[in-house]
Amino acid sequence: MKEKNDISILNLIEKNIGKIKASHNFQAKSFYISTIEKLCEAYDQQISAELINSEKEKTLAGKPMSEEQYDEFFKNVGILPKREFLDKEQHKHRENRA
């Protein structure tokens, strides 16, 4: 989805640049420039949001899943594989009980 939005915004920017080049009307050129500025702002906001989400994903990726998170993840996907815990403390605790 991100890539589709990138392409859409960039295509709109390119179309407006083409309109500026083709136009001989200074008012129209001004309008197209204004449109490009707004598209650039939208693109910048999108990139900033993606960067924030990327940082959050990196932070979450570094943390091991709890047993409940593991079960919930695979339940949502529709499968429950053989349980292998990513949380080392829980894994050690289960091994000690066995």
C-alpha cells in the first residue's frame, strides 16, 4: 500500500510539472506550482509517518513475544504451529519444569 501511495503522489507531481511546461498562462502555472507544493507536503508527511512506523516496528521486533502474543498472532493468521517460545525466560521456566 505504501508503494502505491508513493507512486500516486509522485505521478501527480509529474503530471503537474508537465502542465507547467505545457502552459503559457502564468495564473495556471502558479496554480500547478501550488498544487505541487501541497503534494510535496503530503508526501513528506507520508514519509515521516512511515519512518515513525518503521522505528516502532524495529523496537517491537527486538522484543521477544510472550506466550499470549505468540498464540494471538497465529490465531489471527489462522494457524497454530508447534509452540516455540521466543521469550527465553518462559522457555527456560518450561524446561526446568520438564
